[in-house]
Amino acid sequence: GGGGGGGKKQQQQQQPVVTKAQGFDLHLSDRSNSGYKHVYAGKPSRKGRRFEAKVRRSGGGVEHLGYFATAVEAAVAYAKAVTPAPTPPTLPDRSPSLGRKKQQQQQ
């Protein structure tokens, strides 16, 4: 007999993968031990922070973003670092209205 398991290994991933957090799209990676791009799982620090986030800069350097308690927190830090800041909408020119000047000239 034996009703053994199928070919899928579901026990490897205990938690569902978070793909979006705090308004940021998280960068997934199947090559990282954390499941997130540039987020690395290591030994817990004294403060209990285990996940390190880094980002590669265009000049070739690596910037350390910090240690985080969860992989998702570290992934959010990476997403913030690589997401360009939104450009503010162009506002209409708020110069003083010309109507007042005309009224003053007439007096």
C-alpha cells in the first residue's frame, strides 16, 4: 500500500510569500535564502534581528540597509531603497492675481 505524498513539497515554505507590503512591491528571489532579493537570513543578533538587507548602487558599491526581525521588513527596506520617489504633480503657477493691481490703478 502506502498512500505516500505526491511530488510537491509544501513543508519547505511554512508561510505564504508576501509580495506587497507597506505599499511597496517586494522583490522575490529564488536564489536568496530568505526568498527576497538582497535580503539574507543569518544568525539572530543580540536584538533578535536576523535578516540583513543590502542594495547594490550604480557605482558598483553595496549599501547596507540594516538588520531586521523578519524577512518581510528587510524586503520592504530594500524596496524603499530601489523604488524611485514619486514625482510630485505639477501645480499651476500661484503668482498673485493681476485683478488686484487693476483695481488699485483705477483709484
